[in-house]
Amino acid sequence: MLVVADGNVSYGSSRSIMSNNYIYNKNPDSSVSISKMDVIIPFSPDVPCDNNGQRMWWAFLASSMVTFFGGLFIILLWRTLKYLYTVCCHCNIKPKTKEKVINPGIIQADGTIKTDKDEPPPPASEVGWMTSVKDWAGVMISAQTLTGRVLVVLVFALSIGALGIYFIDSSDPIESCQNFYKDFTLQIDMAFNVFFLLYFGLRFIAANDKLWFWLEVNSVVDFFTVPPVFVSVYLNRSWLGLRFLRALRLIQFSEILQFLNILKTSNSIKLVNLCSIFISTWLTAAGFIHLVENSGDPWENFQNSQSLSYWECVYLLMVTMSTVGYGDVYAKTTLGRLFMVFFILGGLAMFARYVPEIAALILNRKKYGGSYNSTRGRKHIVVCGHITLESVSNFLKDFLHKDRDDVNVEIVFLHNISPNLELEALFKRHFTQVEFYQGSVLNPHDLARVKIESADACLILANKYCPDPDAEDASNIMRVISIKNYHPKIRIITQMLQYHNKAHLLNIPSWNWREGDDAICLAELKAGFIAQSCLAQGLSTMLANLFSMRSFIKIEEDTWQKYYLEGVANEMYTEYLSNAFVGLSFPVICELCYVKLKLLLIAIEYKSETNESRSRKRILINPGNHVKMQEGTLGFFIASDAKEVKRAFYYCKACHDDITDPKRIKKCGCKRLIYSKYKYNGYVRSTADGATTPEKAGSQKEAGVRFKTDINLVEDEHPSTLSPKKKQRNGGMRNSPSCSPKMMRHDPLLVPGNEQIENMDVNVKRYDSTGMFHWCPSKEIEKVILTRSEASMTVLSGHVVVCIFGDVTSALVGLRNLVMPLRASNFHFHELKPIVFVGSLEYLRREWETLHNFPKVSILPGTPLSRADLRAVNINLCDMCVILSANQNNIDDASLQDKECILASLNIKSMQFDDSIGVLQANSQGFTPPGMDRSSPDNSPVHGLVRQASVTTGLHIPIITELVNDSNVQFLDQDDDDDPDTELYLTQPFACGTAFAVSVLDSLMSATYFNDNILTLIRTLVTGGATPELEALLAEENALRGGYSTPQTLANRDRCRVAQLALYDGPFADLGDGGCYGDLFCKALKTYNMLCFGIYRLRDAHIGAPSICTKRYVITNPPYEFELVPSDLIFCLMQFDHNAGQSRTSLSHSSHSSHSSSKKSSSVHSIPTANRQSRTKAREARDKQNATRMNRMGQEKKWFTDEADNAYPRNIQIKPMSTHMANQVNQYKSTSSLIPPIREVEDEC
């Protein structure tokens, strides 16, 4: 902006202006003196500058304008010429095309035709050098390559540096004379602009559209900042001018941060964009005001200028945009005020839009959006999935329980929804060990924030009350896929709602249960717990308490709660056994641990030495006297504290043999404990730490549990599992009619030459392919449907009634998981309790696909609320009534979720029955431990079986009700005084084993994390023998596959099961009246290899006086001196009896021949092997008779039929019975003749 001495000088060309000024300065008679002119340019004699102080701003501005408009003119001219050339040449295209058609080729001397295709293509250097240069320039400025990113970042950094130089020079006058060789800032600015010029050339070459490139903001910035620098060097002058336009480069700040991989989220990118646009606009406008206010208006001879610093202009623009306008600083020049008029319109709009949005992004940033910083020496786990106040509080209550000692693990919760106030308060109460981060495990960035790659495990919680369980399982499976995709080696423990969805986890390549990955299926375990209660009432409560961390609550009053809570304080722990136990059998170690160490050992971990794969590990529950402990055996204990279990690890026979106080058993000095000896396949489980410590075992030989198959070694220990040891005078063993000294705990199928192998029919499929469950050919559902009249005619006793609520739209509860434990192969066929389902036929049709291979299953279509249906199935004679509902999660009101189950339970309890069939009930099995006969001699625990009294009221019917809402347990028993706020495990229905809620399974997440063997033990106990191999098979076929009996599959039957014994009669009757529980424990263990672990006692037994109340409660692991009463029922783990099956089979077949409608004259055992064809003909004749009779009777059917109609021919090799076996059959006949048996097939399907 030109400042001249004479305001009357006309403004024409630059040349005329210079001449006029020169003439004016030479004229001494001018009316305007030089002294009157404000000289802004400082004069210095050593600077070769204009001696007259003439301003040269127009030269700087002209250089920029000429560059901009000159280049724009050249581009437009080039485009015009190119367009004209294209139009002119377009006319010559058609004649050339015609010429090519007429002359397609040139005939050569050899007769061939040479076409254009035969001509070699022109070299690339001749046709593509422009394209190559353009591509090279594009690569140089592209952020997709390392060179391009470095160049872009460098240009931005230099632009900010040039802006900084502008800030420094803004304190000087607008125009001044400066020597380039002495001004350091000018030299730096010159170097920056040379680099900008080169970068401008690269951008120009790489641009596809040169016109739009010329009009870009960055190009305009270069036009008005680069040429003036060269002019300043030439004129030895410096003009501040339009250098403030460098602030517009700040708009690219977000792009630079994205190139550097700093900005990754959309919110952060948006925030930086808004801030950069706002700040660059603000600084640029302030630079323009600074220029015009310090220069003045040209038409006012620049006399109206004012001295304002750059930062005062910044302040002025801010108060202008915010419409505050204090008036302390304002624009005086006309150009400044005109600019403010237009700027306030756009600035106010920008301020009103950008500032609130920036504030919202800053203030609404995730409160829990940081990253986890791991602590050295401290592990952490990541918990995700269904994160609510209830699920988190239940998890933390069990995970951080004081009985786990010092849990040196930090818990990191990751959820995409911020916690509410209650959940936030819970996190603050545990702030030393709990952190919360907002995010999703499906986002790899969030997984990196919580350091999932260094986490010890990842736990995924499921919504147990989700109305769509399959959708919830699908969500958790996707979480597993995302986590495993990010870090395949991470250990994952996830909750699943439906059993059939576990198969999808096997499709994940990195899912490996051998490395600690576990899926806790709530439906499977819930059904397994309930099924075990059908075999031993109250067992579900005992197991749930064992695998949950409960604090000891001491009660001084002599009430049933006192003894119940003493048992509740026990939990399940694992610890390695001391070397002092090496060589001893399991019963001896179990007795020593209970008597001396006050520990209850119930199982050990067995691993084959022939295969070091972790898949060969097995959990053996009460394996018996044939197992000899080896070094490094892992034991499963029931104790009240993790410190108590250490006694089994520290025990030394030399130092602790004479110690009577178990608390004094600690690590002794004579014993060398080498911790590395107890490394199992890279995994060491320490109960003292309360954490899982994975380590590599290296090449060290792994110690395992060795099975001794030598008959002589086994005979030396205990000759029989079901016969007591009675020494003769000579120290030998006395033979009895029912027990031979040759009977062994070891599976006789594994002994070569055993007679059972010869009698085994290898062509009959009685069990599934794994040998773990009873199996029969699939049956159509119509063949097992009972009507009311048919059910009434069928004498049902000792059965299980399953009342199920559901319809076509209900989610499947997985009834197969309930039936499988009741059809485990460690029961003999005659010991299987018939199962009757009462419910909607439409719903049961959907479940039948998974049930059609199980024997002794029938369906009564109806409703559990109908008393007629309940009486038809003889509910008063059942061993257990199970009440389930598939409609529980479809109701929003939590208090109404269990309405159907509660109504059904109250309906059954209010029913009255006639005692006319008490004789049948007296002979029913009740909670009979399978394999123990009531008719056997006095030396067996036959008289210790539970004989359930005849039922005249529904209050005495054993019932277990599934609940969703824990607080609804108060409605099951009207005579209890439970507070609605009482925890579930403290309520009377749960303590009595009549109620079960899925919430008790929450503790399995933390229990599985600290010890992955715990989940294996639970599934072994409650599922009847489900294995990973079986799950893989079900994933393929969704149904059990029948298999032929082999020594290997039949050996799987040899496993322990739960039973319940009474003390009012039998060999334990002498201990039932005031005896000690410890004496009973030792006697049962030594005599019958039975492992007792709890008592099921009448609620008012502590009173001493007779009571009409028949309710019982659970006492877990009583102390040695605990006093027994005759009415107690004892929970025990008993061995599999190989010899009970043959005699019982004979009984079943003989009874069947007596009551069969076909009136067969003899048992199947009397059929010679040579008469197989006659046997087939006899069967065909019998089928014809049955068909004729059914046509005559109309509705008669065969219930509990375990063979298909078109059964395949079977070659059965049967040997005649021995005299001893025939005596047993006759003995059973006399007992069973009182009860018309349910019609069964001849063979155990």
C-alpha cells in the first residue's frame, strides 16, 4: 500500500507514480514539505536503500499478482489451443480409418502380409516420459509412501516455521530496509520458500487438472508468500505483507496427524479439523487487520494508520466473533472496518457453530476412554460381555473373596456403554484392583487399549435372562472370534446359554481347550445339577455351595442354619500331594487326609505317561484301591480355606506323623520341596496364590497316576468293593455266597480271559459310541406319547416326572442335558429311572430330536397345572419332580418370570393322595444307590438304602423348582421366615435342595480361571460323563451315535456315581444312633470304598423330639466328631458294581417273561445259541400276536420301548447261567413279584 508525500498525486501506472514522486522530492517550492511526511522506513547509511524513504510495497504485491494471473493466463491459453487442435484434427480421423480398411496390409516379398499389428511398438521412453515424470511426482507428494509422508510432514513443519518467523517480524514495521546477508530470519525464510517453490513444482507436475490446482488454497498461499521473498532479496527490503496466509496451512493439521497414525477415531479427527479451521481463520483475519491498520488507507495518504501489534489484532478478532466488542481496540481505517463488516458475518456463524461443537467433543469425550497401564509383577484379566451391576457385583464378590488369600490380579472391564452411578460406585469401591474402559472387544483398537495381548485371560459374561439365548450366544461367539483374531494365544473363558451353541466354538481355529479355553454352558450345568438331585436330593445345593466362595457365618444358637452354614463355608480346592503319599492307594490317602489333615480328598488328576498330551488328562473321582499315588499327583479337596489345603503338600511322615493338631503341619526343614517337580504340561495351579501360573515344564518327565492292572496287587488291598473285609483266624479272607475274594475294583473287562468278555455281545448296541451313556435306536415321538388313561394303566413308580412349560415360540432349554446324567452308563439298565415329560406336545416335539436315542422316556401331553395329568403319572410315587419353564425370560417384570413354576410347585404341594398303594412305594427304589440290592445278605449296605415312606400329601413329594429371579424363592415355602432380601444360598428352599437358580453358576467363572480343572470336575460330576470328544461328536451329528460294546468302551462304565444312604437300617445302623460321622466315613471307605462327603438331615432333627416336618437340609463335609441321628441320609460316592448288571439283567428278563403280553414261556437266557433262527421266528410270531391284539384292543401300546419297530437282526451269544447266578435270579423274583414292572425290551438297549 503506497505511502506518498503528496496526496494530490494521481495514481496511474507504477512508472508514472515513481516519476511523480521523484519530481516532487526535487521541487523545493512544494507546498507540502518533507518534514510533514511520516517516514515509516527507518533510514540506515549502511543499507543500500532509497535515500528518500520511498515505499516499495507495490513491487512485492505486483510480483504475486503477476505470478498468479500470468500462470492462469498461460493455463487458459494452453487449454484453448489444445481444444482447437483437437477439433481440427478430429476431421482427419475418418479418412485414415477408411484407408486402413481398403489397405489392410502390405504384401511382402515372401508372400506374407505385413499389418499394423506386426509393427513393433514404440519404445516407452518415446511415448510415456511425461507420464513417468507425472507418476514420479505423484509418488513423491503422496502420503501412501514413506517418502511422500516425510515430504508432506516436512512441508507442513516448514510452513509452521515460516508462520513463526512472521510472528517474530510482526513486531517490526510493515516495511523496512534489510540486508539479506545480515538478517538471519530473512535467510531462514528464504530457505523455507525455496523448498516451498520446489514442492510447488512437484505438485504442479502431479496435478491432473492444472486449472483447479492453480486455484487451490495452498497454491494461492504460495503465490502471495514465495515471490515477495525473492523481491525482498533483490530490493534489500522487507514487507510484512500477506505472509500471514501461511496460517491457512493449519487446516491440514488433521491430515498430518492421520499420516503419522496419531488420529485414529472419528471424534478425534473431527475435533482436530474443527480446531484447525477455527484457529487458521482466526489468525489469518488477524494478520489482515494488522496489515491495514498499521499501513492506513491509500486514499487517505496512509495518514489514518494506527499502531497495533499482531496479538492485539488477534484479541480484536476474538471479541468481534463473539459479539462482545469491548471497544478498547477497534479498527480505524476504512479497509479495516469494511473487512470487519464482512468478517463478522462469517466469523459469527463460524463461532456459533464451531465453538459449541468443539466444546461438546471435548466435554463428551469418553470418561473411560484411556488405555490400561499394566503394573510390573501383576497380572490382569479382561472381563467383557454382559456388564451390569448384578453381574459385576456377583463376579467381584466371588473373584475377590478373602478365602482366596491375596489375589494379585487386576480386573479390567471393557464395555461399550458407560456405567451408571451404581456401577460406577462399585468400581470406585474396588479401585485398587478394578478398572473400567469404554469400548468394544469387536474393535481391535479397544483390545489394544486394554492390553489384551499381555492379559492372563479374557472372561466373557453372558446375559442369563436374555429372551433370545441363541442371539446372546452368537454375540459371545463373535467376541471370542474377535479376541482370538487379535491374539490367538489368549486364554478365553466364556459363558454360553445353549448347549448346542458350544459346537460353534470348535469352528474357531485358535480355540483350544487344552490350552485353557473353556466354555461354561449354563443350560448344561443347570440341567446337570438338577439331574443329580433326581439321584440324590439336595446334591444340587451341596455342589453349588462347594464351587462358590462363601464366608463363614457363625451362629451360636442350635438351629439348622448353624450346621448348614458350617458346611457352606467349604469350597473346592486343588493341591499337589506330598511325596509322603507316594505308593499308597487312594482310600488310604483319603482316610489319612480326613483323619489327620482334616481335609476331604474326593478326586485326583490322572495323566497317562505314554502320552504327554494334555488331552489325556482325566479326573478320577474316588477311583478306589487299585490306584497307587505317584509323585506329582494333583488332588481335589473340600476345605474351608486355601491355607488348609497346603497341609497335603507340606505333609511329611517323618516330621508330622505324631502331630495331632493339623494347624501345626507346615513346611518342614527335612523336606526338599522342588517346585519344578509339580509342573504339569506347562501348567502349575497354586491355590495359595489364588491365581493361575502358567510355566513351561521343559523336558522334565511328568509324574502321573499309574494304574496297576496286576491282579495280585489289587487283591492285597481290598478284595471287593461291595463286601466288607472279614478276617479269618488264619488271617485270610472269608468267602461269602455273594462275594468272592477274586472280585476286584478293577474293571474285569480289562483282564484277559475274564468270563465277562466271553458273555459280551459285541453285535448289540447298548451304549453310545463313547460308552458313557445308555443308547437305543431312535424312536418316533408318537410311540412314546401317553394318554391319561394309558398313563394311569401303566404302574409308574420310582420314576422322574419333568414338568415343562413351553410352547412353539419358546426357547429350547436343552432337555438332553437333563436326561444324559440319568442315562449314564455307570448305571445298569434296570437301575435307570423312567422319565415322564408332562408339557406341551408342540414344545416337546422340538426337543425330541435330541432325546429319541435314550431309553425309558415317555411323554404325557398336557399341562403341569392339571392335577389330572399329575395323578395320571403317579406323581406321588415319583423319586423326583422337576419343574422347568422355557417362558421365563419372555416377561419384562422380573417378579413374574417364575410365576408358572411357582404355581406348579404350590399346586403339587396342595394335592392329597390315597395310601392304598403304599406297598408299591415301600418296594420302589427311591433314592437308591444303583448297584446295591435290598435282597442281598446282611454284609452289604442293602439295608442302608433310602426307603421313601408312602406319600399321602403333596408336601412330601420330592420337588426341585428352577427359578430365574432369586427373590422369588420366598414364594415356594409358605412356612419359612426368609426375608425377601436374603441371599439365595441362605434361604430354606435352597438349603433343602427344593429350589435351584442359574445365578449360583456365576461363581464358576472365577473358579475356572483360578483352576481350569475345577470345571472338568464339575462336568464329570453332574453331566454323567460328557467329554470334549463327545462334544465334537454332537457338533457333527447333534445326536448320540450308537456303538458296539468293546473292552475299551465298556471300561468307561467303571466310574463313580453319587448315592444316598440311610442310617436307620443296615450295616451302618449302629453308627446312626449317636455315632460319629468320622467313624462312618472310615467304615464306609474301608469296607465298601464309599466316600462320604455330606449329610441330608431333617430340619428339626437337632430338637430331638419327633417332628412332623419332613424337610431336610444339606450339611457339607461335617467334622469327624459330628454326631449322627438315625434319620440322616448320607451323600456318598460309590463304586461301579460289575456283578450287579448280570443278575439284574436276568431279573429284568425273567420279570418281563412273567408279565409280558406275549406270554413267553422262558427267559431269553434259556435260548441256545444254535436256535437263533427259531428265536427270530418266535419273535415274528410274537409280533403278529401283538398286532392282532392291538387291533382288538384299539389303544394298547408298548411304553418305554427301547427298540425300533424294524429292529435289525442281532447275533447274540448267550451262555447258560451259573448256579450262583440262578440263585440270585430266584431271589430277585421273590422280591420283584410284588411290583408289576414296566414293560421293557429283552436287551439293554
